[in-house]
Amino acid sequence: MSIKNFYSKSIYKILNTLGIFVTILFSSYLAWGTLEFWKVKEGIIMVSLILIAHIISSLVISRLIIFPRIEHLGIVFTIANFAFLLVIGIIAVGRFYYSRSFLLSSYILNTTLLMLCNRKKKKLNLGIIPFDQYEDLLKISDINWYILQSPKNVVLDGIVVTSLEQLSPEWSQYIITQKLKGIPIYHISEIYESMLGRLPLKYFYIELLENLNQSLIIRFIKRLFDIILASLLFPIFLLLTLIVSIFIKLDSEGPVFFTQERIGQGGKVYKIVKFRTMYKDAETDGPRFTEEDDPRITRIGRILRNFHLDELPQIWNILKGDMSFIGPRPEQAKIVREFEKKIPYYSYRHLVKPGITGWAQVNQGYAVGMTGAIEKLEYDLYYVKNLSLWLDIVIVIKTVKILITRWGAR
């Protein structure tokens, strides 16, 4: 961490700490006409709940905003609202006496404070030592790029290289000099990963996955979460199945459910279950990617896909342990075998359980053809490398947004 970043984070921490106390005192004065909230009957309880909500929000937000391709203010607003809903729930369950004006003012001030302290940082100034295909980096608009034509002293936040071994002695000495000054040196794959949330295949090397974080605790929590959520949704699924089945049968001939072999964790073959959205025998000529306005999709099928309701039967796959709610989308066995021959490292996406939603789905949207498959794999490799409960929370938040805006993968 550079000195600039250290002080920047320290200032935000100080502002965050001072801000919550100002929020509490100001809300106390608005609600009760005094700064001495401890003398008010409900003062201690209300202040304690708000303080706990703020601390939890700050900790969670700090863990989530480190990931790329997210809207900082959207994440902050979501977590702040969730924390205050939790406070309201505690008040309701505990039947605590409370002040509406204190709750409202502290909510507004605290949310504003969190947004100010966690807003997106300014653009970095990064230098590029010219190499093949560095033009791809210039498309990343969140960075101010400086192409270094010769070794010279320029005020930068970091320097990007592809390989230190390929540098000339003059450039090598320049890199060493900058490193001694405290300027970070980044490999190009780090820039793609930290800014775009992808591990580009042309810069991929197996060591990137050596520290794969699949601890027993994470796997246990993910599995526990899957079982609890799937069990809660199962009664709703049964009710919707009855309704959807009637519409599917009225719309076209064929079964209600569609089963197909997919590749899961460790390359294991399993049968995925979905509501049928295509006409009967639509894939007699073999599987292929869904296209825009695909004629194989039925009228009801199009509605189900738009609202992602066709995915609901996969709750059964989750209960069986074949899938998780979050993970790379499972592909058909035939397509996987084809991609494994043509795309390097494709099988590494099978290091984790497939999911109903995932990092590629919330960032890429539709994936068509070989180019789309490669980009999707790059997102999946990022998820595999950075597997964590925090990343899963980000995916859940982005998935909810997609469900509301009706944008996403087929």
C-alpha cells in the first residue's frame, strides 16, 4: 500500500468515526431537544442499535467495494437500508419503545455519511511500458493512462508490465528505480482482474489459482445457506409449479419440465431440471446457444425466461447438492467437451459448484459464440480465484438488480 493510499484510508476512517457521533448527537437533538440522549427513556437503546447498525454496515461495505464492476453508491445504499431494516425488526420483535423522528433522522444522516466515506476513489495514473496489444488496456476508462516511450521520471500511481524478463537493461533499471521509490509495479493480468473482474486467458498462468480459497468453513457456510434458502423457497416452488404447469401445457405440447445433462463440480455429470421454455424436440439437431428472438422458444417460455422463472426447478438440484445458488453457470456436456478442446483452461471453472447465478451472469449478460464463451470463462476464473462469501453477497445484490431490470443471461 502506498503512503497516499494509507493516508486516504485513514482520513476516511476518521471522518466515518466522527460522523457517526455527530449523527447520533444531531438526531438526539432533533428528536428529544437535548444532546444528553442517555437521560431519555429510550435513548440508550436507540443509540446502541444505530451504532451497531453503522458498525456492521461499515465493515460489510468495506469488504464489498473492493470488488470491480460494482456501483459503489448502490452497494452502500443497499447495505445501509438492510442494516436499518434489521434495526426496525429488532425493535418490533423486542417491543422496544422508540422515537420515529430519531430513527428517521439517524437513517438519513447515517446513509449520507456512509455514501460520503465510501464513494468511488479518483482515477489512478498508470504508466505503460509499450508492449504487444497494450491497446486493450486503453479501453479501461477508469484509469488515466500514460504511454512511456522512454525511461523518464513521471509522477505515477503505478507502472504496468507484461514480463520483467523481456525488458531491456535500460527499462529494467527504470523499473527497479521506481520500485525503490515506492511506486507499485503491476502485471497486466492484475489490472484486468482488479478493474474488469476478469482473468484474461492470454495472460493467464496456473499460479494464479494456486491460492484458491476453498476452506472448509466457506464450503460449509455456502452449503448451509443453500439448504436453508432452498428449503424456504420449496413451498413457493411447489405452488408456482402448479400454476406454471397449466400455462405450459396450454401453450404447447410437451412435458412441463426439461432435463438435460450438465457438467458440475469436478467434471461430474448431473441432470439439471428447468421449466420447459422451448417447443418439443427443439434440439433434435443438437444443442446450441440461445439467440436473440430465438424461434425455438414458446410464448410462455419467453415470459418465464424474462423473469428467470424457468430456473426455479433447480432448487431441487441445490437440495441434492449438485448445484449452489451462486457459481459458474453449468454448460451442456457436449458443449463442454467442445470448449475443452478449443479453449485453454476451460475445465478450471469446474473447480467449484455451478450456480443459478454467478459472476459472469451479472457482468456479461448474453454470451454467444466462441468469443462470448471465452469472456464468460474469464469471469468464471475470476470467481474461482476470488471465491469468498463477500463476493457472493455482491453477486446476490447485482442479481436482484438484474431481476428488477430484467437484464441478464439466458
